[in-house]
Amino acid sequence: MKIKPGTPVVATYGHNEVTNEPFKFLYEFGYYTDHGCVVYLQGECNMQDSHAFKLDNVQVATKEDLERYFWGN
């Protein structure tokens, strides 16, 4: 699956002990790397506001995801 730059995605990581599942936040897809991908905070396209994830930790956000999750911090 090819994700286009700027596409909202849900990234999962770590473990949230309150909900007993991984943390999930929204990001904007940036670009692919040899090891995964780089994503940005909403409306930002600079390295200070970027994060790297493995591709299996990122999925395209649905309409419900956009209403359910907050933008990454």
C-alpha cells in the first residue's frame, strides 16, 4: 500500500496502562525510508515535528479515527 504525503495516519506505539492497549495518535504521512516512514504533526513539515515509525505501526486514518484520536504531541 502506498500512502501519499499529507495523508492523515494513525500511528501506534508503546503501551497505555490506562486503556491496556498501545498509544494511538494522528499524524500526517511524510515519506518512506528504508526502515519505515517519517510522519509529521498536523500542518508541520519539518524535522523538529517529525517522528519515525515502522510501517506496520502506521495505518491510513478513517473518518472515525479522525474523530476518535488526537493529533500527536
